[in-house]
Amino acid sequence: MKSGGTQWAALAAVNLAAIVFGSTALFGKLAVSPVWIVAGRGAFAGLTLLAFAFIRRADFRLSHAEAMKTVGTGALLALHWVTFFISVQQAGVAVATLTFATFPLITVLIDSVRRGRQPALIELGSGASIVLAVFLLVGSGLPDDSKAREGALIGLVSAACFAEFSLASQRLGGRVNAITLSLYQNGAVALLLLPVLPFVAPAPRGADWALLAGLGVVATALMHQLYFFGLKRLPAAVCAGFVALEPVYAILFAALLFSEPIGPTVIVSGALIVGASFLLLSRSRSAFP
């Protein structure tokens, strides 16, 4: 059994990680191309994880098959992040985070198809709640603007990319050290986007670089280590509860810092999505942000 002090430390770690993860959507408010945001995030996170790997004397070796699969997950991560920040810039933090929060449903659907099993009743009910919430959000929770609706759809693409990334990473995680896997995935994000950077604008300038460093070092590398610390010491369902609250934190931060409105449709949709996501995540031992 874990000691009470260890459990409280794990709870604090997971809660802090979830709050900081919720703040990452705010970086989409920068006047910087999403491609630059993601490339900077991957580069700074990768360098931080490299330092962690050396300190912990992690095994850097991968088989050829593992290396190819790791690059593939890095490409999925890059696509997930880029589409997420595009969604933030086009539809706002609330819509982007809530449409992304549908990823547990997409994960269940993909996993059910691959395993050839029928979804459980609780999964079907949660899925119906999420679909209803998305219809509400897109139907009446968006500004009368085609760009906002496009941003909501891109948010769903981001959720699909993350669902596939999670499942692929879970399969790799059984064979590859977690720090090594995250290091190579973030490195792949930066390297895959590097050739595109000269052709996208606007690029980061001045203080933007410090903010991107914070996104990569603190909000990505360090917080993931905190989350994994908690995940090893707490039931997966407890950690999943904090994951499900990420959109709530993001929406509150956006309202306080950028005066983004929180209308009744957003509140109802958010409650449906967060509640259903919690149920789906609590059934998965591999839930992580």
C-alpha cells in the first residue's frame, strides 16, 4: 500500500499537471503560426527530456521497427498539436478544448473496431452524450462565422489524431522507456516540422520565444513527468478525473485572461462532454493528456 503522504503528493502532482495542461490552449492566442508554436514546443520539450534521460541513464536504443513506429507517433502528435492550435485560433479556447475532449469516445470506437468487440452500454451512453454536446456546441454555441465552424471541425480532427496517438503510444510504451519514448516523439515533432517553418508566418519574435520555452519545458516535459509520477501511485480512474477537467480549466483561464464569453450552450455542452469523458477515461488504464 502507498503511504498517505505519497498519495497526497501524487494527488497534488496530478492536479497541478491537469491545471497546467489546461493552460496550454492559451498559447494559441499568440500571434504566431500554429506550426511555429508546435515546432517550438517539441524542440524545447525534447531538449528537456534529453536532460532527464541522461540524468536517469535511460536506454536510448530502439529497434528499427520501434524507431519507425515512434516516428509515426511523433507525426500524429505534431498533427494533433497543429490542428488543436488552429482550432483555438479560429473557434476560441472553449470550442477547441471541448471538441478535443471528445477523444475518449474516438479512442473507444477505434479500439472497439480493432478488437472486434461491441462497445459496452456505458460507452454507448457516454458517446451519445458527447455527440449531443458537439451538436449543441456547433449548432448554437458558435459565433455566426464559417471560420468558427471550421475551427470546431478541426478540433474534432485534433481529437481523432490524439486518440490514435494514445493507442499507438500505449502499444509502444510496453517496450520502450517512457522518457525515451517522449523524447523521440517530441524530437520527431520538431524535426518533421522544421522544413515547413520558412514557409509559414507569422514566426515567433522577442518574448514569444520565452513563452514557447515555457510551453515546451514546463507545460509539456515537466508536467508530463508529474502526471506519470501520479499515475504510478494512484488508480487510473482518479487520474482520469483530473484529465477530464482540463477543458474546464482552459475555459476559465480564457474567460479571466482574454474575456472569452462563457454562454449557456458552452456550459451545457461542457458538462455533457466532461462528464461523459470522465466515465470513458475512468474505464481506460492508459488515459493521459
